[in-house]
Amino acid sequence: MVKAVSFVAKSGTGKTTLLEKVIVSLKARGYKVGVIKHDAHRFDIDHPGKDSHRLTAAGADTMLISSPEKLALVKRHREAPAIEELIETYFSDVDIVLTEGFKKSGMPKIEVNRLERSATLLCRGEVTDPTLIAVASDAPLELDVPVLGLNDPEAVADFIEKTFLQ
């Protein structure tokens, strides 16, 4: 099973910004990194006028576009697949999968907290989420899990490396 950790936070906290920097750090260390972003809204990577859009608009249930450098897959489904299924199906060739979102999953989680955005945590608020393994924050928090500097992506990458990759 591929190792995975989910970055969770309230919207506007800086999950994507932190993830970008952690990915750069892990890549510099030689790791193959996969990423899954949860989108609670509808998104569309096909755009009118493109052949791929025409094919999915015609009714294709699965459409894959491939070039020498990358591929993109558009697959229709009735309900969102479980995160574990996505990881197993699409990420067997990476060392670690970092996800953004999936706060209701049973995956290990690093919560991103920015005091300016919220003084309360998702995983240590009204409910204690046992899958929380660390918090990346710009506030000095006293918690039962490690608190990492929100503005220190190297420390977050160090934590991920020690926890999952060694």
C-alpha cells in the first residue's frame, strides 16, 4: 500500500501554498510524490473547442488524453470513489501521496492552521480526530501531536520523511 497523508484545514488557510513547498522539498530529496486534491464542487478540465471535450460531451464514460510528458484521465462516476481506491488505482508508482482535503477520511492528517483565519482546529475542536498526526501552525499551540511551523515547509517535509519514508 502506498503511504499517504492528508493536509486538512478550513478554506483559505494556506493548504495549497504549504503543499507546493513540501512537494518541492520532497522532490529535491529524490522522492516520487503523488497528489490528490479534493474538490467539493464540480470541476472540468475539458474545455469547449478541445477534442477531449468533444469526446466526453459525446458521452464517453472514460476519456484519456496522453502526450510524451503526461496524461489526463476524465472518468465519470455516480459517486466519489473512496480515497483509498484512488490511491490504490492511480498511485502505485510513487513513494508518498499527499492529499489536500479529505478531512472525513481515515487517513493520517496534518492540519494546517493560521491563527488569522481561525483560532479553533478541525481535528482538535468539538471532536478529536484520532488520525491527526501533526499540526502546521503560525501559533504556539499546546497539543498532543507535534506542532510544526506553518512557514517552515522543510520541517513539515522532515516530519513526513521521518514518519512515512524511512
